[in-house]
Amino acid sequence: MLEKFKVKTFGCQMNVYDSQKISEIFFNLGYKNTFIDQEADFYVINTCHIRNKAKEKLYSELGKIYKIKKNRYKKHKNTIIVVAGCVAQAEGEEIFNRAPFVDIVVGSQSYQKLPDLIKKIKNKGKNKKFVELDFEPKSKFDNLPKNKYIHEVSSYLTIQEGCNKFCKFCVVPYTRGPEYSRSVKEILTEAELLVNNGTKEIILLGQNVNAYHGQDLNNKECNLGKLIYILAKIKGLKRIRYMTAHPKDMHEDLYKAHKNVEKLMPFLHLPIQSGSNKILKAMNRNYSVEEYLKIINKVKEFRKDIVFSSDFIVGYPGETKEDFQKTLDLIDKVKYVQSFSFIYSPRPGTTAYNLKDNLKDSEKKRRLDILQNKLRFYQENFNKNFVKKSLNVLFSNPINEKKYQSLGYSQYMQLVRINNKKNMQGKIENIKIKKSFYKSLEAVSRI
């Protein structure tokens, strides 16, 4: 009987991509996927380290899996627990100290070595521990399976990893390493493989995706804008998106791509973090609010219907009421249609970790509530604008036969539901909107 594995993912889209690659490693080794914890002979947790809450999720999850591991052991079934990702990279062997029942710790740039680690742990017995934390991004991509076992309508594709920005609050340079860009040939090969396996939309990923500077087919440097033109030529690919962009790395070829490449969707995630120049400087973001707004306006010049989402950090050390108000004012100017917002979480190893914090937790929570209510207002208003109008929706899920419901995303990244008996998976259809909600839309039924 085939051994089974389960991969559980915390964190960002890049972790989702990595988890898919980890799954493909197991498929390549002849393992079978399971969604049931108690069935997993290998249980992999792919972790996030951006906020402390994400790290604590790991140890909470490990506690649950340890109980399952003990119960399986009583039935003479072994369970190998693997911790992967950014917490693994940051914590290393400390994970064994806090959770001694973990068997393998593998960093975000080393999970391609899982086949060797699995072989070692099977050969050397259950009491052996293995840790692998080397930064080898090129080696990682070179050694990942070239077969595609997971079929999706909308697929992530990592083109760039790491970061050289060193924002004072961020752990990414320490957990993902310096910037590395894959070659155009490598990206094109993976993109074509995805499309041949049913993908209609590719979302290009990177810690700073628009800092991409890989080698093109003529051994010259290629930026993200030029890469999008190349990928747009793939027959069968209908949509292209990218995230997460950094304001400092927007460039002319990318602006032009938004105007000229029909497959590039009119939705841009462009994190600002704060609307205060003082806080942006303290964060080491290396741009001002005025420069950020110029970028927003320039993108709009090239693509009239483009909309924006962003990231916000509330309660960064030194943030005053005036600083916070400036963030609210910025939101009123841009009118973001989606957003991610969080209270500042000190991360060990970052330069902001020991900064003095004068704000009470209750005040941070109050500010976050105010900020999120304002962001919600603009998102709800944006969605309301489409009632009785039509949107182009790419349907990504198989029909739910119990509800006769299909789900998809508009060109503006809005979740759209429609009640119908027809399987619309993989199709782009122009459909009329009936109702709007905070985070979704409902289309006119076709049943």
C-alpha cells in the first residue's frame, strides 16, 4: 500500500507555490496525497514567519499532530513530521528543542533536498533528526520535479525570490535570502507546462516581483515588463497577474505592459505600509507618499480602469495620531479595492525588533478597527458599482453539485458566485451581477 503525505500551508502565496512543489516531490517519489491527518505517514507543515501569530500557529499545529503521531505509533504506524518554510529557516534546530517529536526541519531554500532527507531518515531510523537550511535558490529550482501533478485553472509561478530592501520590520531577507531571479527559459518552460495542464491564468510571484532581472533567451537581462510580453505569447494562456510589487521597482516596461498586454489584468497589489513619510523613513521603505502617489497616477495613465490593493501596518514604533491620520488620508485618495492590514508584529533578528513602543495594545487595536472599516467602505462601494453590470469571470472550481454553484474571479480580482447546472470550470464568461457583498459578488443565476 502506498505511503501517504499531507502538506499544510501557512502564509503567503509563495508558500502556497512551495507547498505545491513539495507535494510534487512526494508524488514523484511515489507517495499518495491525503487530506486526513490520521492517514499521513509524512506530515509537512510549510510555515510563515512574517508575524508572531503565524509562528505560534506552527507550534499549535505541532501539538495536534503530536497526539496523532502517538496514537498512530500505538497501531504500529510511524509518522514523520517535517517543518518547512520561513519559520524553519529562522528557528532551525530550536524547533527540535521546543518540539522534539519533529523529524525534519528544512528551510525555504532547501526543500528540494527532501528526497535525500526522506531516504536518510528511513535508513537511519526514527530517532534521527535532520536539518537543512542552506541558501541555494538556483539549486532549488534546478532540482525540483519537472512533472506537473497538480492541475489548476489559476496557478502560481515563482519567478523571483529573496529581498535586498531590508525594511526594518521584515524578516524576508533573513528567511528567503538575497534577491534571485530565474531565467526566462526556465520560467517559460514551467508556464507552458502549466498551460498544457489546464492553467488559464498565471500569477507571477516574488518577494519583490517587479525587481525581477533574469537572463532572457539571448543571455541579456530581462525585467518583469519584458517577461510579461514574452509570457503573453503562450497560446492558451488567458490571464496574467503579478505580486507582490515594491513601489521602488516599478519601471517603464512594466507601465507599458499594463497598456499593451491585454492578458495582463487591471489589478495591482502595491504595498504602501503607512501614509506617513516619517514612518516610511523609519521603516526604511525608501520612498515617500508623494512618490507612491505619482506611481499610482502613472499606472492609471497607462491603464485607465486599473484598481489597487495594498498592505498596511498599524502601530509601528513611533506612530502618532497624526501619522495614523495620514494613512487614513492616503486611503481616501487611492480608494483601494482590497487590502491586507495588521498590527505591527516585532520579529526577532530585524532592526526594528528592539525599538521602543509607546502605544498600548488597546490603542493599536482601535486604530486597526478604524483603518479596516475605512478600507471596507471602499471595497464595498467598489463592488456595489457592478450591480446590474457585466464582468468577465474566470471560473476556477468544479461545479458544486449540491448547491449547483460555480466560483470564479473577475478581471478586478473579485470573487464571483453563480448558481447554475453547467460546469464552467476553466471558462471565461461575461456575466451580469445581481448582488454585491463586502468580499464577493453574486451573478444572475443560469439555472
